[in-house]
Amino acid sequence: MESQRSFLFIALLVVTYLLFSEWQKSNAPEPVVIEQSAEVQTNTIQNANGEYIPESSSNNTIVQESTSPVKQLVSINTDVLALKIDTRGGDIVEAKLLKFDTEQGNGIPFTLMQNGPKKYVAQSGLIGDQGIDRVIAGRPIYKTSAKQYDLANNESLAVDLDFVTEDGLAVTKRFTFNKSSYSINVEYIIKNNTATMASVQMYGQLKQSTLVESSSALMPTYRGTAYSTTEERYEKYKFDDIAEKKLNISTMGGWIAMSEHYFVSSWIPHANDSNQIYTSYINQDAVIGYKAPVITIQPNSEETTSAILYVGPKDQDVLETIAPNLDLTIDYGFLWMISKALFWLLIQIQSIVSNWGLAIIVITLIVKGGMYPLTKAQYTSMAKMRALAPKMAQLKERFGDDRQKMSQATMEMYRKEKVNPAGGCLPLLVQMPIFLALYWVFLESVELRHAPFMLWIQDLSAQDPYYILPILMGVSMFVMQKMQPMTVQDPMQQKIMQYMPVAFTVFFFWFPSGLVLYWFISNLISIAQMKIIFSGIEKKKAQQA
């Protein structure tokens, strides 16, 4: 059995399916907009301004504002973030990441959140009996002392938005920013200047239009929502899932997130609180949020409630410190433990060589070198099978179409020659998880975004602009194919094998150059290993003769 060719044959089928899926997607008619289900319409509440307000047991009495200010956008600039906050509701309606360009070298900060056609905003508010974010009254319009705030050379920056009800309930919504941090502390300071007890409940939610570009089948990165509970460490909840079914989960601590390739936003409530995670789907906007426990404020007293909002890159080390399992939004798939270990190794190598392309080459050398014993066992088995090829041809000529006798004679030959036809399979099965784990590391690591290598490769996360690496990869694959024993007898299968390097070359045109570089270097190492192993086998045969 030729294990590597079997694997490549399966891979070719997968490639063909993916290419066909992409063709269908690009040539398919525009999707028909489906009205949301009656169940979703019945169980969601939308105020006059179009914002979703989580359901509560409040009586929905109208809360009059003490004054009638006009809403405005407040600009906040730190060394890593440029935000705009709408004074109506105090929502973050724009977030730009100053350390990440939209396109490499263009100097335009990457926009993660915006309040345009492709809406993506972070909202929070107070609901409950005395909550100021009411369905009938609409969102409160806060007052602020300035229209622009800058962190400048300070270590931290606090921005206060103030609102006072006619009854005397004073609310300060405070955003606290820290230098070089993408974490924002959002705190509500509630002063009850009334004669009666007040009851409020904080919520935080992320809203995004589902009319956004999703990943392709060729680059299967995830864009959608995710959450973590005491029962589920990390669970993805796609936009389609939100449209079909509302989520309603109670958990201690936990978090909710909107995830996309390289970047994530997340609300992280207090770990010791019993929180409720929910979803909603309104007007093609997907919403995921949480509700904190109800707090009561005695007359003439003050209480606070708060949560952390993260808006930034998927930095594994940073996310680990913010909340348990938040680093799992770096979607390494079911091999995440292996991927995390390989990512750590990649980081250590890059700290020495100071070039991500060189780091990829070095880690490929280390991984292929570490698996050399398995590779040797695999190619040794292949060489033995190649040596039996003439005898296999004789058996086929002798027994013709009698499959039963052909099978019996073949197994008898394997027994006499002490050859295991599946000898190359086990090494390949052991190697594949490591190769797949590395694939996801190169695909998901934000550190590789816009990372230059050398010469014409100036962005390892983008495809090769001149397709040189994919062509070199295809040539190396062709050389590997010529060096490997051809045990397949069927002419049609032989033709498929011959054209496989061409198919893979075309397929890799759309791959990030970092992944193609890894595959190309891996092929070169395999060629060298095959030459060493096969030469050793030939020398051993010559000595025995």
C-alpha cells in the first residue's frame, strides 16, 4: 500500500471540492433575504432608535431625561486605539486599531468596528425597574465635558458620561483606558438620590451585520460569535445559528465574543457573578450579549457595576490573562493543544532569528528532523513495496481477473518477504496531526499578518504576488513523486498521480505565502531524507549481495 499517494489522492479530491465550492459561490445568484422567524420577533424587544434591549421584568415606565441634549460622537485616542462613542447610549460605534494597517504599509488603521452599512458596535446599558435604557423611552443621551479625549503621555485615561433622571437617579458611565492595552473597563456608577430603592441590571452586547464577507472554502477562517461558560470552555455560535435559535444560558462568569480572522471583541463580566448569555437576530444584525445580576441601590447611596470590553488583536498571551479560555478564540481547531505548543516554539525561534519567514523555515526543520525516525520507517516500507513490484506484475499476469486468488497470492508473498503493506500508514497518521496543527498556527497567528520575509515576499499572510513560491512547491512535489516508488498499476490512477503536482500548485496560488513557504521547505527536507534513506537501502542491498 502506498500510503503517501493514498493521502495525496484524498487531498486532491478535497481540493477539487473546494475549488468547485468557490466557483459556485462566485457564480451563484444573490441570496434572497429571509424574514426573521415569528419566534424571534416575538421574543426580542427593539426600541424606537433600533437598538436591541434585553428583556427584563421592568414595567417599562418612561424615564424622562433631565435635559434634552443633542447626541454627538466623542473621540477617544490612546496609543493603540482610536474610538468613537455615541453619547446616545454610550455605545462604541467605531474602533480603529492604530498598530495594524488595513493594507500593508498604507498607514490607514484597521477598522474593527463601525456604524455604517457593515455595522459592528459594542453596546452596554442598564435595564431593570429603574434602568435608564428603556424600551419605551429609548436610550439615554449622556452629557460629557469634552468631545475629544487623548491618552497622550499618561498611563491611563478615564472618560465619564453623565445622565440624571427626573427622579434624581444619577448615572456615570465611565470608560477607563490604559496605555498599550486593548482592554477597556466599562463601569456604571449609580447614585440613588431618590427616596426609594432603585433596581438596575447591567448588560453588554456586541452587534454585527450579517451582510459581511465571510471566509472562503480555500481559507476557512471563522467569522461569527463565540461564548464561554462553566459547561463549555469555548463554543462557536454562527450567525446562521443565531438567526435560527435564540441562545439563553446562565453561567458563573463566562464571556461573549465576536470573532474574525486575527481580531476579536469580547465582553468579560465578573467571574464571580451569575450571568445570563443571550443572542438575538434583528434586521440581519446578529447580537450576542450578557446580563449581569440585578443590583439594588438604597436611597441616598451609591453602587457600581462593571465589565471589561476587549477590542483588539488575537494576542494569545494577552487573552490568556484577561479571562479563562478567551485565548481559544484563536481558533486552532481540535488540535489546539499541539498548535499552542508549536506556536510557543515558533515565538521562541522568531525572538532569535528576528524574521518570521526564517522562523517558519527553522520550525519546519525542527519538526521534520524530530519525525525522521517515522519518516524513515515510512520510506523503508515504500522501498520494500517497490522491490516487490516485478513480482506483483507476475502475479497479476498469472491470475488475471481472479481477484480472490490474486489476493491470496499477494498476502502469501507479503508473508514470505516479511513486508507489511500498511507499514507506511502509521508513520503518516502520526505526522498528520503535527502538520495540521502547524497549518492552523500559520493561518491564525496575528503575528504573521503583514510580516515580511525577504525579496518579493513582504507579507507572509498574503498570497505570493508573483506565484513563485507555489510554482517552486509544485516542482518540489513533482521531484518527490519521481523519487517515490510507483506501486499503483491502474493507468487512470497513474495519470491522476502525475497531474497532482499541477493541481496542488494551482490550489496553493490562493494560500498565504507563509503556508506555501512551510510546505515548500517541508518538501525539500523530504527530498533530502528520501535520498538519504533510499541510498542507505541500496548500500545495504549491495553489501548483502
